[in-house]
Amino acid sequence: MAGRVDPAVEMIRSPIDLPGRPEKPGLVSPQKVPRRRADSLPGRAALIHALAHIEFNAINLALDAAHRFSGMPVAYYAEWLRVAAEEAQHFDLLNTHLATLGYAYGDFPAHNGLWDMALKTAHDPLVRMALVPRVLEARGLDATPLIVEKLRAVNDTRMIDILGVIERDEIGHVAIGSRWFCWLCAARGLDPEVTFRQLLIDYDAPPLKPPFNLAARRLAGFSEPELEWLSRL
């Protein structure tokens, strides 16, 4: 994974702390986001809208990972640009399905928690790899089976198929974060498992709550000791 470092990417970067976004959705605190119950049409639309908003932010997060941190191996940039392209595909799938329900992206309020974490981790790629892919995106892996159950109850088979595509790709995205986190830990002489747990504390990361999708997390690069630790939470 070490790869070569391209001198061209060691230039000074100008950070982009406010990425472009449409006028809608309006951003509110997480507590004011509407409930997302799948057993009514507006509730299901709100759920899909929330997922679309996550994917919209994930596009910017992947592009920011590629733009903000200079001096990484070429493979790092290639992987995060590919992630951005896949996140854009996810957003398009969700927005298209939302339209079949009579709604569009921007019809519901949303929060900015994902991008807030991007700014919180903007100073260090090791911290970014730990807390965005391995915490925030991994939470999506945990949530997917629960969301699928709700959608199966209302027979939204198209949305279940879309979540299958997203889960497959997101496992790969979290795995990319895990690989570069471990690569950076090795470069700095740090133990990845100890460092990850300490970063959760140091940066007041969102709490890790069960149930955990241990099979998906294993595929996404979590070690067996980490999975055992999660199983005890």
C-alpha cells in the first residue's frame, strides 16, 4: 500500500471549508429533522431523503479527502476520487427513486453533521480516515439491515435493491478508510487499534451503538480484536 508519492501532489492546498450546495434542503439541528418512519409515504420519503443527503455530503467528503491532504501516495487520490464518483451514483439512485414517490431532494430539512466532522478532522488525514470512514460511514453499514426490514414491510423492493448497491460500495469505502488509516499509523509507528479507540475519546466522536453489522465491518477492514471489542459494547 505504501506506493510512491507524486511530487505534484505536495503543493500547498487552499482548503475549501464551505463546499457548494443547493439552496435546499434547509439545514437545521439534528433534533429538528423530521421523524423518518417508513410506514407512511411522507415518512418513507423523509427516510430516503435523509439517505440522499448523506450521499450528497459523502461526495464532498470524498473530494475533500483527495483535495485537502497533500503528500499522500498517488493511490490514495485515485481511490478517493473513485469513492466520490460512486457516492454521486448513489445520490442519483436515491433522488430518482424519491421522484417516483412525488418528492425531490430539498423537500425536507436536513442537518450538517457529516460536514461538521470533515472540518473537525481537517488538520490530519489519520484523524479523518479514523472518524469519517471508520465511524460515520461504518454506522451506515450497521443501519442498513434495519432499514431493509422497514422497507420490506412496505414492499419497497426498488429501494431495497438500491440499498444493496449502496451497501456493497460502502463496504469498499470503509475498507479504503481502514487501509489508509492503518498505513498512516504504520508510517507514524502507532498501533491502529489503540489509536482508533483514543481518537474516539479525543474527538468526542458519535458513540458506537449496537447492533453492529459485524460481517460488513469485517469486510470493511475492521480487525478481529476490534470486532470482539465492538461485540462487548
